[in-house]
Amino acid sequence: MDPTNLSLRDALDERASLVRDSATSLLKGEWSTARFRKLIDSGDGYDPALWAQMGSLGWPGLMAPEEDGGSGATVSELVAIAEECGRAIAPSPLIAHIVAGELVRAAPPKLRAGLNDAVTGGAQPLTLAVLERELGRDRAKVSLAATSEGQAWVLRGEKLFVTAARHASTIIVAARTDRAGVALFAVPRSAAGVDVKPMKPLDWSAVDAVTFTDVHVPGDALIAEGADAERLLREALLLSDLLIVAELCGLAESALDLAVEYAKVRETFGKVIGQYQAIKHRLVNMRADIEIAKSLVRAATASVASDDPDKQVHVSRAAYWAIDSLKKVPESCIQVFGGIGFTWDHDIHLFLRRSATLASLLGDRSEHREVIVNALDMQTSGAGERAEAAA
């Protein structure tokens, strides 16, 4: 079945719909823009109460198998939760925790068993450290050094934009070894030499720079290295990108709803502004951008769930669109609100700030464009070869 023929809600199975309803109930009842503002005022960007509430619903361990104490959830369920978190603009380390948890599941049995409670319980979040200062087109090309010393390893380098590292129990670190290339390590946040400094993203969420200064980790902290590690890292980035785009979809739709409601009541020159063609066109264009994004997320979700060989292409299409078009939705909404939208007291700027931060985590559009173009080249060359064979 062509995944693009399914509506977003139809693409979710019954269990995913229940998870969505649960997420909606929690976030509508417990979260608000007023609480987001308190989070901003705290200067931390992390709400332990919200994280505890997510933990009580089992969200941190959604993807873990039931025999490990998780829920054995599908990708569709994760997408549903991410979208609702975006709709409520509720920043949390959930996506980073789930993606890091997936890497832990690929670890050797002893390491996996040792971190299982952290994955499924989520008293403190796990997080993933990948991005670096010299960010290029390929986020999987890391340079933080991991040097082998006997049976142990020593990590030296810096990671940026690490979600909630200051609150994490364990950081899954992507490094480059002196023997096999890319490697993944599970590093305790409390390890000597791990220095965490808060960054200042536009939405004030908990994003950190982490410096590793001669951090000694035992050999059994190694999750994978070489080709296996690179594959796992790309899978982790793929899942993270999909969930971030889903969150952006919910955020953009919520921002647009605010703009539409305002356009129905704000009057100028004796008419509500929603009757003016310029406003109508702006609102319709934003709706079109969101629907395209939801269609791309729908296709990417089905592709990832089925382990389609082209899943990276589907996710890159969604990410490529979101980095520009979804990020612009809150920006355009501010234009609908006019001057009041630029004030600190109005909530619409919260959506703009959150969308800009999320979009930045998807990497550069050129990275995703390269994936898409390469896939098109392969399709074109394949079609040419088939035509020649038929002739």
C-alpha cells in the first residue's frame, strides 16, 4: 500500500490513537503557555514535574520491549506523542531520551541490562551527544576523539546542542576511535572530566554544550564501533528527525489555529481582518504548508515502521520541507497578529522561538537535499538501464 494514500490519523493504529488521546489529555490538563513562561523565567528550560508525568504514563520506555519493562510501542505512537507535544509547545527531553534508549537496546547484553532501568523508568533522562562545532552536511561525521588505553577508552572533545545533558543520568556519545572509525559510548553524566554548560537556544529549552576532558570510560561502556556504530548513529538521527518534524507539525498547526481565531475577531475599517484577501491568502498558504508536511510525515512514518530501504529518503523529504516551510508558519502568524504579535505578552512568539530551535536540530537543508537528489539520480539511472534493456 502506498503510504501517501493514508490520512495522518488513519496511518495510526488503534493503540497509537489511544496514545495520542492520552497525550492530549495530559498536555491540555497539565501544560500551558503560562507554565512555559515559568520555565523560561526559571532559566533552566527543564520541567522535572512534566518529565515525571510523562514517566508515569510510560513514555520514556515506549519503544523498549515489554519483557524489558517497556511498552513495545510503534513508531506511529511516538509520532502521535511528538505531534501533541508540539501542539502544546511542551519542551522536554523525551525525543532525545527515546532515541538514546534505542541505541542502548543495540548495546552488548551486560551494558543493556545495566541501563535498562534508566531507559524504561526515566527517573532521569538519557540523552544523545552527536553535533559538534564544525557542523557540516553530514551530522554522522563526528570528530570527538576516543583513544584506546588497554581495555579502557579516553574521550576528548566537545559536543553541542545536547538535550538536557545537565539533567541526564547517561550521555550516549558519538566519537571517532583510533582503530575503527565511529564508535558509540554510554558515559555517565557524573564521570570525571564531563563538563556541562547551558547554551542559550531561542526558546530557552534545556540544551547544553558538553566538554569531555580526558574522560576515562571502561571497555564495557562501548555500545558499538565501526560500520555497526555508523549504521546505528544514522538510524538514531533518522528517528530523531522524524519525531522533530512531527513535533513541528503540531506546533505549526497550533500557531495557525491562534492566527485563524484572531482573524475572525480582529476588526479594521469596520471588517474583520479575515475578510481581507491578503490575510486569507496568508492563512491558506500556511495551511497548505502544514498539510504537505503532514503528508510527508505520514509517508516517512509508514516507511520507517516497515523498515523500507528508502526510509531515509522519506525522512529527509519531511525534514527538508520542515526546516524552511514549517519554521516559517509561526513567523507568518506573527504578521497576522500585527504589532501585538511582537510583544512579550503575546504567546505567538513562543511558537516562533520553539520552532526555530527544533528546526535547527534537523541539520542543514543541504544534508537532506543531497539524500533526496542521490535517490532521484539512482531512480533515473535505473529507469535508463531498464529502457536500454527493453530496447
